Amino acid sequence: MLSRRHFLRLTGTTLTAAPWLSSLLAAPGPAPFQTIRRNVGVFTERGGTIGWLASRDALVVVDTQYPATAATCWTGLQERTRRAADLVINTHHHGDHTGGNPFFEAHTDRILAHDNVPGLQRQSAEQRGNADTQVYPTETFAAEWSESFGDETVRLRHYGAAHTGGDAVIHFERANVVHMGDLIFNRVYPFIDIDGGASTPGWIDVLEQVHDDFDDDTRFIFGHGHPEYGITGNRADLLAMRDFLSGLVEYVQSGIDEGQSVDVLADRQVLPGFEEHYLEDWSLALGRCIRAVHRDLTSR
Ligand SMILES: [Zn+2]
């Protein structure tokens, strides 16, 4: 058995200049490909978890990581079906979910995301100076979208501002598998992208809505996760994330009410009651979440 520390090193938890671009992978196992149910599964290498539907009659890919890992993913998908991709979906605009779009552009005519994604992607790329390398969605949706691929129906829904201003939840209806994108950082500190339209109270509300829209049989895919909790789970994990965000809002709001400065509030590694979220090798510190929530609450 590998020690946990050794495992973390092996699975590449390297920090980058833009920390939300790094990621953790699922627990050790037959990674990077894992089937969840029917012909729906995940691919994990670096960046947000890729979801896929692969059969003789359909190939749908959810999120694209980075060009190099997108190529690895594509090689594996072509062992499952020889099709071009009928559809590529971006759950939101972040670089570790859209960075592989330039690779996938050669293998699909269609990249789908929420209406707000192209604008947010452009704004973020301009700030980082890589606007010229972006490949944007070719089509967008506002509130709901649905289409059949082979024997599966894929349904997208935007519940409102949460992790960003353009998050999509993707349901593979027959498999009853839902890709949550970065609406779930499973027991690790999340990136709360205020500049990208995030809302912490909105995020709490969205998780409750999604929880209520599905059932105990639904399997969920998460953008990122603690190695001990994984990048897949059930709807109870949605409420665990909601509880963490609620705890965070409560902590920051009571600090504001007591007149404490954001610097004092942010000087913490662990939120009481949520000790399991702390992970030494995780690139997003709790202090960063606290600053984001503080900004969110004080700008309202
Ligand atoms: Zn994200």
C-alpha cells in the first residue's frame, strides 16, 4: 500500500500560479478511467474531472481539462467507441475545465455551455493574457437544455449563480448520473470565484435545489475531491458541501458583526466542525475562501 502522502505526490497535486487549476484525484484504483453506470463514467488526470457517455451510438464529453490530458482522455474514449464526439459540454468557464477545448475542437462540431460562459471565459483569459488560445462554446443555453444521444438523454440545467455565474448541472437520465462540475469540491476547500460571478448564499441554495431534484439512487460526479472522499458520491455529499459553505458564511458574518478585520478572520487553516476539509497538499487555503466570502457578504 502506498502511504497517503506518497499517493498525493504520485497523483500530481502540484501547485500552479493559478491555484484553482491544480487538482486532486480520486482514491487509488483503476484510474484514470472508471465506469459509473451503464455507459457513463469519469476520467481523472489533472484538472476538473471529465465525465463521458460512450457507446456505439453516442459520445458525449463533459469538461476538457488541459490539451495534454484531453489527448490521453480521447485515446481512452476511442477504445470504447470510434465515433467523433457528438457533443462536448463545459460545466463552467474555468481553465481546468475548458483548457482542453482546443484539442476537442478537432473531434467535435459542438461545444455547449451556459449563456454566461463565453463572456466569463473571455474576461478571465484576458486577465491571464491567454485570450488568443481560447476555444469557446459553439452553442449556449439559458435555463434548461435536453437532447438524446443513442439510448441516453442528456439534460442540462443552470440553477443560478454559485461557484461561478455560469454553472451547468448535467444529468444522464437513464444512467441517473449527474455531473456537478465545481459545484462540489468534495471535502476540500473550494475556489469561490467572486470575479467570475460566484455567490456563496446562491451556492448554498443551488446545492439544496439539486439535492431535492434527484434521489438516493443518483450517482454524482464532482469537479474535485479529497482523496479519502473521492470525486464521485451521492446526494448526501451535496449537503455536506452545503453545510461547509453555511459554516463558512456563519463564521465570516459573525466576525463582521463583531467588527473583526478580514485579515484576522482569514488567519485560519481549519474551520471548527469541518476539520476533515483540511488537506496539507491542497492548493486552496481556507483563508482564501474566507476572503472571498467576506467580499461576497460585504458587497451586497
Ligand atoms: Zn471551477
